[in-house]
Amino acid sequence: MHKYNFDEKIERRGTNCVKYDMLKPLYGNEDLLPMWVADMDFRSPDFVMEALRKRCQHEVLGYGIPSEGYHLAVTKWLKEHYNINADRSELHFIPGIVAGISYALLCLTQPGDKILVTTPVYPPFLNLPTAAGRTTVYSELKIENGRFAIDFDDFKQKAKECKVFLMSNPHNPAGTIWGFDVLRRIADICDHEGLLVISDEIHADMTLHGKQHVSYSTIGDNARNHSLTFMAPSKTFNIAGLGSSTCYVGNPSLRKRFFDWLDGLGVAGGNIFAFTGAEAAFGQGEEWRRQMVSYLEENVATLSAFINEKMPYVKVLLPEASYLAWLDFSGTGLNHDELSKTLIQKARLALNDGTTFGGEKYKCCFRLNIGCPRNMLLEALERMAETIG
């Protein structure tokens, strides 16, 4: 069995990558340790890179179509990992999940419709409805036993006025795994109130410590009939730059409406490298995924131990899936602006500002990306403790 090296440091500056080369325009300083945007600093898998190199040996990059191998790899992955028994007619290529959500809102809702989200949440969930001329309705999550939890009294009340529930599953930030019982309650409420559910499951392949992801569409007929599910190899295999995602729709009429819209506008035709990379990732990637998840589990343990020992005044929500932790610095006595300046100017760290995940309520909170070599994580934490402690 090949042993992958996730401790390897790879120089990414100067490669036109968001994580490093956008530090100067966004944070005012390029000399920061980037612990923000959600991609990993691990080398993309060798089998993906080899598949791309092999395709480049044929030096014509004309219009392409997804191969039979691509279809088989995607459908097999969904069946074996999530019990989604989809044939290719129930799946559609999407050039990225953020784009897919935007397409779904434009196709399946009307201007002025209200879109329900649970905050704090991945910032595009807040921005996409507004950009589409819809209204975003916030239902704030609670914190129970060190993890996010849905306030179902509030959720149920807000759902009455909404047309869509835009769900992050597992939830970003903090990788909260909702589980069957929670998803069952969501399905019952959304079914009763007539909401469409758009389930973003991009972090599903990275569940930690033996936990299991439950795909929303599999919990019952009502969930399958009122939902769209988005999945992708991009986070799991660190190939977000290829722009390769898939949408599953179990309801035939909903599927026809959305897929026909996509095809009519020509917005989701795919590209050679997206198909090639996804086929290699899903077809050959299970062992790499297992080793990567094991490494992330050790990073979570490292983060937890460091906070407990050196920064006990920081409240941390550790990820149950993926590599995104939620840090609450309100116990430091510093206000949000002071914390932001200290992290950037003194600690020379770039983290995601918590207020972008749902507004002023999340002042003094920041999202930390731990999908990196362990020595990089430890350096970031040491900088944090030295300047804020």
C-alpha cells in the first residue's frame, strides 16, 4: 500500500491560487500564513495528476463529452458511500456547487421568494439569494455540547414564509454532521410547508472519527421528492480548480425542469479536465481519501490539545467532518476589530471573519482551516497564542 505524505510543504505562491495570491488584495499583506479559504495544502493525488497528464498527451483539446468511465465512477461512488442508487439520467454535471446553487435559485424560484438558511453558514449561502433577487431568511443555530444544533422552534416558524431551505450538510463551518434524526425533522417540516431543499454535501466524503454522513435524499420519499443534492470531488481530493461537481435529483418532474434549464442555457457542459479528474478521483481515490482523513483526525486532536493547554479562553467547535474549525475569541476581552487587527498584523495569520457567516452576532469568531501539514498548523497556533494570549 502506498503511503502518502501529507507533511510535505508545497510552495503555492505565484501559482495564481486564491489562498496565497489573494492575501495582499484581501488582507493587505502577502506575508501571512493562510488558514482561510477552504482548500487544502496537500498535494493533489498522484492518480489524478497522472490522468490529466495522460489526457494532455493527446494534443487536441476540442469539445468533449463525459466518458463511460466517468459515469461509472460517479454512480459507483454515490451508491457505495451514500446509498444513492442513481443512474446517469438522474445526475447532471455542474461546474462548481456555488454555481449550481445559483442556477437552482434562478430556475426554481421567483424574484422576492424567501430562502431559509441556518447561520453561521458558508457566506455564499447568504449572498447568492440576494444576488438572484431573492430574500435570505436567517435561522440561528444553537451551540449544544460543543457543536452546532438547529433551533427547531425557530426553524419551523421561519420555514412557513420560505420557498427553499438551503442546507449545508455537513455544515460549514465546523463540519457538523446532522444525522438521520435531524434530517428527518427537517424533511417533515419542509414537506409540510412546501419547501424545496437544496443540500450542499461537498464535505460528505471527509467525515472524521468513524462518523457517517447521511445524504438528505436517502432518508425518505418526501426528502427525495423535494430536494436537489450537490456533491463534488473537489474538497476531498483537493482539486477545486477543476470545477467538477454533480447534481442528483430524484423527482422526475423537478429533474426535468432543472436539467432542461441547464442544458437550454448551456451553463453546465463540463470540460475535458473536469471529467478526467473526477473520474480518476472517484475511481481510484478511496485509499488516498482514507489516509487523508486519518491525517485530518490527527490535526483535529492537535488543535484540541493546543487550545486546551495554551488558549483555554478560546471556545472551539471542532469539525466532525472536513477541516474547518470555528473559534470564538470573546473570552479574550478584545473586541472584534482588535482581534482582526491582531491576527493579521501581529500574528500574521489570515482566517475567515466570522461576521461574514451571518452578521454581527458572530463578532469575535473566526473560521480556521486545518487542512494543512501539521507543522503549519502548529506554527499558526503558536502565533495565535503569542499575540492573543
